[in-house]
Amino acid sequence: QAQLVESGGGLVQAGDSLRLSCAASGFTFSTYSMGWFRQAPGEEREFVAAISWHDGSTYYASAVEGRSTTSRDNGKNTVYLQMNNLKPEDTAIYYCAASNRFLGPVLRKSTNYKYWGQGIQVTVSS
């Protein structure tokens, strides 16, 4: 049974950094691309970042590009999202997800993900 568990969220101040982790189990992690999405209150879920299983290519939403880095450790079945210079508009529930696809445009769409974590709250105060 596939499972994704996020950790590392919390309350931070604007300008701070945060690293989210997502531990995977129940599927062959190294053959799945991993994505990060977020959903703010009253908003639709939106793409944040993704890392391909195929060649480790990374993709970012324009809202976080330059401030965020996603990486993976296949030995630990874990994907990370490092976020720097956080802004109040980054406040949301963050979800990690797994996809057996690997092309960038595909990984930006939530419908192409097979497994999802339960989400973790990130709150950025001004």
C-alpha cells in the first residue's frame, strides 16, 4: 500500500527558510517522479515543484522559482522541498505526490499523480 508522509511544516516568519520532507513507502520510489503542490484557503491546489525519476530534472512554478529547491534521496525514499525567503503568500497546505510520468509539462498537472500525501500546513507570518 503506497504511502506518502510529509513533515517539516509549521509557523515561520517572512524571510525565513523551511525544508519539507516527504517519506515514501509501498511503491518503487526510484521509478516515480515526485511533485509538490499547495492549496491555500479558498484557492485551488497549485503546482509548486517536481523532480523527475528519469534524469532528476526539476521543475518549478514561477511563484517559487529561485527561492525553492526540490531534491530526492532514492536511498531513503524521500523527497525534499527547500523553501527560502518565505512570503506570507506561501501560506498553504503543502502536499507531496508521486507520478509514474517524467516529462515536465505532465508533472505540472495534479491529475497526472497517482499517490498523494495527507498534506502539511505551512504558515508564514508577516
